[in-house]
Amino acid sequence: MNFVLTFIGATALAVVVTAFPATIAVAAFVAVAVWVASGLQVRMNDTLFARKPVALFYIDGIGHLITLAIIGVIVSLFQT
């Protein structure tokens, strides 16, 4: 299930990045904006309702941010 959701998120990020001519910096910025808008709140909800430690929230959140930034950069590199 995690793979499917990551694939859907990567596809949505690719659509946003390819909607305009994006450099690597712009693509990374869009990835950070998407992370703040959606990923951060999902991770916070997971932490609050599952009663996970706060350190795990930071680890998961930063990992998700790095993943989105890498996806954004890869999409911008292959954009024609």
C-alpha cells in the first residue's frame, strides 16, 4: 500500500512540476511546497493518533521531504 500511495504522490508531483518549465531548484521548491501542504500534516496525524514518539515524527517527515525533493529533481531532469 505504501508503494501505491508513493506512486500516486510522485505522479501528482510530476504533473505539477511539468506544468511549467522547471529548473532543478524550482522543482525542489515545488516538492517542499507539496510536502508542507500535504505530507507534513499526514505525518503529524500519524504521530498524534498512533502516539508515536516525536523523534519518529521528525525522522519520517524529513525522509518524506527528501523523497519528494528527489522525485521533483528527477522529473525536472527528464522534462523535455
